[in-house]
Amino acid sequence: MNRINRLAFYFTLALLAIGLTAAVVLAQDTVQTATPLEKAVNALGGAEALAGLETLATASTGVRWVLDEGYVPGGAPVRIGAYTDTVQIDIVNSSIHISQTRETLGQARNLIEVVAGDQGYMDGQDGRFGQPTQQAMGSDRLLSTIKQQMLLNPQLIVQELWNDPSQVSDAGEVLQDGAVYHRLQINGGSAPLMLYIHAGTGALAKITTTEEMPLRRDVELGVYYYGWQPMGENGVAFPAEIYIALDGEIVVKETRATVAVNPELAADLFTMPDDLEYVADDDLAARGVANHQYLQMFAHYGFIRDGFQTNVVANELAPGIYHITGGSHNSLAVEQADGIVIIETPLGGYRSDLIMSWAAETFPNKPISYAVITHHHEDHAAGLREFAGAGATAVVHEAAADFFAHIFDAPATITPDMMSENTAGYAIEAVPADGSLTLDDETHAIEIYPLAQTHAEDMVIAYVADPGIVFVTDIYSPNPDADSAGSGGQLIADAIAALGLDVAWIAGGHGGVISWEDFQAQLD
């Protein structure tokens, strides 16, 4: 290095050390780094375009899947069917109009859902059974529908954050799949929302949060956005494809066919019918936020989970044996010498709490010793964790034992339960696939048998030997007024004959109770 170059080199080092290099000062004056929120706003078309977004209309097609309704416990989600919808949103007036066709296992249902502020109603066929009707939305369905549309149209979330940045905090950066993402956290509701913004492009890649499923308890919800494109004259960007994943499984794929920015919307789109009663319920509203995807998933499935089924009706079939009804799903309570056996724990922990309270009043000196489920499906087993957490031994088919061990170990931070506070552990007894399990008792011994069918790998039936009551669900629903027991009834009749059971009554997880004589008369 010659003398001039050496002097220049040392001079540059000296200036750098004291921060006086003109080039450095100039660079510091001209380089401006946008905040993560600014990057997201710019990627959506800019602050002016986002502020000018007042109405929108989308037409989409999609596919839905449902968790824990398949043949194998913990298996892959079951494809429900396709859907098409047209969504019109008045952002200024907090109103949503959804016109949709839902396909469930080949059956198409048309439904309109309308939200206007804190009120909402549905018009059409919501569930798979029954006739089309017009009805007010409960607060849980209302809030779950609003949350669904906010997540499917995240411009609304970013717009709100831009208007009020105090709602969001910087959660730092994360490296995923070779790219850096800024994370913005929104607190409130049942759990924080986390926005992932690509550090280079500013595109919103995904939103994650924690939600609750009655069976699985805490699950991660992830919404993933692909193919952002500017739409309309002001150039607000919309994703072309959206995926929703629940507990790591894709449950929604939606593809946008058309997007209209700031269309003129008919005023009567959001008019509430005068003859409907709109009742706000804070507990249900909180449930709608915490269980949003669960409610939306089963609404598409056609088995509506809105509201709480709190009516516990105990019908005594024999001394110490009660068929517990009062809603869409039933249980059987059997008194034994050392405790009470509850067969079937449906719908969720809240229902189990009600049954436990009833049992404590009816049998004040006896604990619930066993809780038996017929199979792993969400609607029939979602309350098993409460009983196991309270000290009852859970009885499941051996094919479901590992699945329920996972369920019992899962966190439940959104709605803490007895298992969350349980330090004693839990007990599971398995019904062997090639045998049976007996809960012995001098008066009311209970025999539990695997049932071969195509509905669920882990299906069992329960038999109370004295006085001869069989409890069965889903395969057959007892109805003394029916003309035929159908193919499901015949399957149950064949199983009873093969096992050599002396049956007087059949009680259902759905439906009612039927005598053996009336049941035989319904067989084809």
C-alpha cells in the first residue's frame, strides 16, 4: 500500500470511529426504514387507499373439512364438501351480508347470513335436517361470523390497526422457510392475534391465534394468504387464495373469483326483520370468539353447535339407572355399589359439569367412578376430559386410548378445567378390540363390547345386564314411533344376537328408549 493510500485508509478509519464521515452522515440522512405496520399498509396499496376502503364485495368458491369426525381417532380431517358464497361488507356501518350454498356429503343447502352491528339473522337451511327458516343469530354465531370475515379479509384488521396503532405491539422478527417476518401482536379477545409480515415485501403472510375446540381444547388457528393482487381503482390488495388450518390440519381452502372495491350496496341488504328477537349474551359472545372456527366448521357440516344445551332431564329406566336427555345428545347414568358410571360425555365440558352436578344431588355419597364413551367423535366425547380430571376412570376402545391420552395432556388455557388443575394424573381403561370389558358390580354390572361398523373404528356398545339395557349411539337412534329401525337397527340386532345378550330395552345417544318387543317389530 503506497503512502497516499495508507493515509486515506487511516483517515477513513478515524472518521468512522468518531462518526464524522460525510458519506455515512449522508446515508443516515437518506435511509428510512418503514415500521412493520407501515410495510403492511404499503403492501395493501398504501394508507390513502386503505383509508378509502368503505365497502367491498367478494365472490368465492371453497372446500371445507371437519376434525374428529372420521373413522380413525385423531385421523385426517373429513372432507365435508364445497361451497360458493357472495360476501358484501359495509365497513363504515359494521354490516355483513353473506349469500352462500354449502354442500355437505352431496347435499346442497342455501343460506343467507346478515350481521348489522350487534344483531344478526339467518334465512334458509342452516342445519342438514329440518326445513328452511328465518331465525335470529345467537351471540356466539354472530361473533364467530364476524371473526371469520375479518380473518378472510385481513385488510379490515390492518385498517383498524392503522387507525389505532395502540392496539398492536411489535413481537419481533422470526425466520421461517428462509425468509424473515415481522410479527405484530394484537391483544384482546380470548387470545392474541399474531400477524406475520414479510420483511422484504410487506405482504401479510399469515395470522395465527389460539382457539378452543371442546374436545381438543387449546388449538392453534392459522390463516394463510397467497397471491395478493391490487383490486379496484384505488388498488387495495386482496389475496387470491386463503387457507385456514386448525391444530395443524387444513380445514378451509377458499379461492376468490371476483373482488369489488367500494361497490354501492343496497341499503336493505342489512335490514333486520322486525319479528325476530335479538338477545345479546356476553358468555355466548365470548364463546363465539374463542370457538370461532369450531362453530363455523360444524355450521358448514350441518350439525349446528350454537348455544349451550343446559337442560338435564333424568328419566329413570330402572332403579339406579337414568337416561339423561334434554338436548340433541343423551347419556346413561348407572349406579353401582362404589360409584356412578356415566356412559357418553357429549358436547363439551359445560355439559359434563351439569351432569356431575346432577349426579352429586341424586347420589350424594357416591363419586363418579367411570366415564364411558361410545366413540371418539367430537360431539359424543368432548366432555370426557372433565370426568377424567375429576377422578373418574375413562373407558375407551383400545384404538382410541393414545388419542385420549393426548387429549388429556393438552393445555386448556382459554377455558381452564379440572384437568388443568389435576396433579394426580388420570386413568384410562381400554376395551380390547377382540374382547370386552366388564365394570363388575353385584347389582348393575356393565359389559362393554366393540361394535364392528363403518362409522368409527373405536365404536362400542354398553350393556347393563340387569335389567337388560343396551346403550348405542349414531348407528341406531331408538324411536318407538318409527316404521322401521333401518339398516342401523338391523346391525344392532345382529350384534346383540351374536353376543347372546338378554335385552329388554335399547337406549340411544340420540333419540329415546325403545322396548325390545317394539324394536323387533321395526326390523325389516
